[in-house]
Amino acid sequence: MQELVCGIFLTFMLTAIITFQVIKVILYKTHTILDVFLGVALVVIALIFRPNNSNIFLEYILPCIYCVLSVIVYTISLFYFVEQTRLYLTYNKKLTRYLKDTEYDFYIQVNKKNKIRDFGISLLKTTGLTKKDVLKKDVWHLLFDTLEIVSINKSEATTSNFNAFVSEYESSSSKFKTYSFELEIMLKERLTTFFGIIEPIYLGNHLVGRNIYFYIDRMKNIESLKNELVNSINDIERLRNLNQALMSLSDGVLLYFDFETKYYVATESFCRFTNTHQREYTFEEIINFIHPDDLETYIEQSETINSISVTRLKFRLLINDTYYNVMEDSIYLSQDTDLVSIVRICEKNEESKDAMFSTYEATKIMETLSTTNIKAVIDKTKNILDTVIGEDTNE
């Protein structure tokens, strides 16, 4: 009796182990050797040391040992099976989560009756529907009723074209092929092209459903972004040229600071005056041109520049081997960032003048830059005419 019970127990254990192995091979394309080896070894040992009634050990204790060992081997085999299943589900969960959580692309999985059984999260964002509104609904009627589809495979999205598309979709059922389509959808007042792939799902030789993948034409988006980038660069360059022209047309402006490039930019008049083609100067270069006696004061005043009011800096700047009195007006567009600065020339600093000019002197000089003595010009012109053509003595 004990031999029969032991045989049944070992048979059940070995059958379970083999079953686990077959499932792992079929579903997960893998197997383990240890549990199979232990199961076979236990059966061989049981055949060699068979229970009998010769003594109490062989009659009662040996069958119990076999049963305990069978449970241990079965537990090991079950553990490997569970771990392989968890590993398989983890891989698929990560992949599925990526497909579900992607921002623009999405997928829909349907059964053989085209009812939705799974989908990507972006489907809800794109359609504005809830999970309850989507599950178990007919995939194409849901999409065409919810989205503003403009064209199907480059043809207008009419009812007849829709019916023809669905009919073609249902006939796309080859086990070894995938099928492509194209939809143009109006999303947020912008026409977006979605490419689609239909992948039939088979269990053996039976069609059980389909995976439908939707993805945006990224190359078209990249080209659009490239064009926008080129336009932005051209706009920036145009605005910089415009700014340079405006500064060049302003009276007395030598340099202005471009906070984007972090360079001082020379105006046309400064380039002509210095007889150079250098357009940009670093902050260090400007510092080197400042009179040594003014440098410390200039640095102290620079630290007071803020975004509330204009800070006026007065110093002597070396231009063409001669020091000129200049004035720099500076302000930050925002808190300690985006410096706006304009350097204007006021007058030549005479060799005998060791100190920089006062604020009052700077203001008066700057005021005269924008005014012209018309009377002096008229008198000078009259004198030239009198000299050339002679004075009218009849008057």
C-alpha cells in the first residue's frame, strides 16, 4: 500500500514538473534543468529503494521521505515557473507602459469583432474620451465619430470612402503581413498626419484580434521645425541689423551692448572714425581702452546698475591713440540679466585735462549733439557765396 501511495505521489510530482517545463517552453521560449534533474533523480532513487514490509524504516519512514522530497522538488519547480512568469510579465508591462504613455503615438488592440479591448493613454488625450467611453466600442466608428478626420489614404473622408476603408481593413487578415494606412486629422486647429499599421493577431490558425498602431509623421514635423528655426534665425539676424542701423543713426553713439552675444557692437560712425572693420568688442577689450585713472570708478559704478533706473557711467576711452570723454547709459531688462548699454562720445579729452568731466558737463554736451546752429551755417554759406560771386553793390 505504501509503495502504491509513494508511486502516485511521485507520478503527480513528476507530471507537474514536466507540465511547468512544457508551459515555459511554449509561452516563454525557455526552460530550467535543475527541477527536471531533481525530479528524475528522485524517481530513480525511488525505484531503487522501494518501500516494503521487511522493516519499519522501509515500510513507513522511507515513503514519508519520498513525499517530503517530492514536495521540495515540486516547490523548486513551481518557484522557477512563477519567477519566469513574473519576468515575462515585467518585460511586457514595461513595453506596454511605454506604448500606452507615449505623448503622441498610440495603439489600439481589438478582438476579432473589432471591439476595443486595450489602448494607449494618448487615445484618451487625442479624443477627449474616458476609459469607459472607449472599451468594448467599435474601433472605427468610435474614431470617425469622435475625431475630425479630413482624409483617408489621401482621399476625402466621405461616407463611401469610410465604408470602403473598413471593408479593406476587415479583409487585411493575413497571418504574416502588416497593413498600412494614412489618416489626416484636424487636431487643435492644426492638420496632423497619422500613419497607421494594422497587425493581425493569431492564436494558432485562428484570428483573435488586431493591433492598430498610430504614429505621427515625424519627418514632416522635423522639416517644419527646421523651417521655423531658419525663419527665427533670419528674424534674429534682421533685428540685429535693424538695431545696428538705428544705433548708427543716433547722434554720438559709438558702441552698444548686445546681451544675446555678450559683445559690444560698433556703429558705422565708430568704424569709420577708427578706420577699422571690427564690429564686435569683448568686455575685456573695452576695459583695456578705459583710462587707468577712471577704471576703478567705472567698476564701482558698474556694480550699481539695476533694472529700475538708468545708470550713467562717465569715463575716458582710448580711441585712435587719443582719450575721449564718453558716457555709457546702462540698465537691466530684468533682475540682474539682459544688460542694455549704449556708449556715446562727448568730446576729445585735452591733454591738460586730467579729470573726467562732470555729470553737468556730460549732460550739456549730450544736449548739443542733437542740435545744430542754423544761423552759423547760414552765415558761413553767405560768406562763401559772397567770396565766389561777389557782393551785390546795388543794394
